[in-house]
Amino acid sequence: MSFLAIIPQGGLQGWAYLKRTLEVQKNTFVQSGTVKRDLEFFRAEISSVRSAEDLVSNRSLLSVALTAFGLEADLQNKFLIKKVLEEGTLAPSSLANRFSDKRYFELSKAFGFGDYSVPRTALSGFPDEVIEKYTARKFEILVGEKDSDLRQALSFDREIERILKKKSSETAKWLDILGNPPLKTFFDSAFSLPLAFGKLPLDRQIDIYKDKMSSIFGRSDIIVLEKSEARDQLRTNFLLAKQLSETVSLNGATTALTLLQNGLSLKL
């Protein structure tokens, strides 16, 4: 039996419903036939994987691994994934370090094929570590099939907490956000920034993010997002911005249709 997320509506009301039913829906999802089989297989087989080649050669294991790190779209890019895993994360010149998208770095670091003589797949707790990430992200994917905005709202806490836990500078944390496409999209929308914002130099983007944080929370440092109330405020801003955007688009389409029905033409 395949699982279908229940999302009766979008926006803030949809988020309220999803939040209220989240644990029940996630438990149902984990116990669904296909997911349960995939996770049982991963738990039984991943300890025998000792190289990047072993992993990319097993489609079922690779699918769980990539989904756990938000890289499920790369399932066919076996050469790329193998190279990311084999080069590891210790050398500054490694592919994982050269990617602006830090999800590749997290994947390579987690498996440790290029960093250690014995990879982390040999650790007894490794299967649970990956499975926890997989179930969270896979559930988010299924939510996204119904409403992509609610998927981003759902993943926000996990992603921002991961960054806040890092022992890195304030600037490094903001760069991590800018290097995470889904998270960057979330912040851009929550701050009501135009598409052209992404073309600015990174240091300028960080300055603008800090200005926006200061205007909303009274302080510009990212540590303010350790508070759940601050994250809730930012998520509300994101969902309202998305709702407004959809309303404007819908009203524009309705106006165009009305003009056309009345025999008028639009000058584009």
C-alpha cells in the first residue's frame, strides 16, 4: 500500500492542519508497505557496503541514501555521486567542497568513504542515522506532491536547526543557507525579495538578509532562529508571501480572461 499525504488546503490553514496531524500521518507513512520494505532492506544491507562503488551499484540502497540528503533527483547521476563520495570532504579541492550546494558535502561526510579507512557504514548506529533523515525527507516529498509550499514550511525547522548546530561563524552559516537551494528559496520568499536578488554578490545578499532579520526581530544575527517563535514568524511570512503571489497571479489571469471574453486584446 502506498501512502498519500492528506493536505485538504494550502497556505496557513493547510499548515495548521498538517502540524496538527503530523505525527499520525508520519507513523502511517513509515508503516506503509513500500517504505517499510525499503527501510528493512537498507537496515539489513548497508553494513556490507564498504565503498562508493558498492553503494552506487545498488539502486535501492542508493535511493534511500540520496533521498536522506535531499538529492533524490541525482539517482541517475551515478558517476557524479560516486566521485563526490570517493573524494570525501577533508581535501579543500574535493568535489564536495567545491559545490556551493552543501547537500553533497553532507552526503559524503555521512558515509565517509573518502575520509576514513573504514567507512561509517560499518558503525552500528549508521542505519538509524540515515533512516531518520530518509523518513523525514521522504514524507516531505509526499507532502510536496500535494503542496510544494507546505513541503518547504515543513522542512524549515530541520534545515535551520542543522545549520545552527554547526560550529562555524555567522557568515559561514548564512553562506550555508545561500548554498542550500530549498532553504534559500524559503528565506527569499519570507523576506519578500525579488528574483534578481540571487544575482547579487554573496556578501551583499548576506547583508540584505541581516537587514531583513533586524527589521523583523530587532536583531540581525542568525542565532535568533534558535527560538521556535522566531521560526514560526518566518514560516508565517513565507506562507503569506506565497499566498499573496498566488492571489496576484490568479487575479491577473481572471482579469485577462474577462478582457478576452469582452472582445478586448492585451498588449504584452
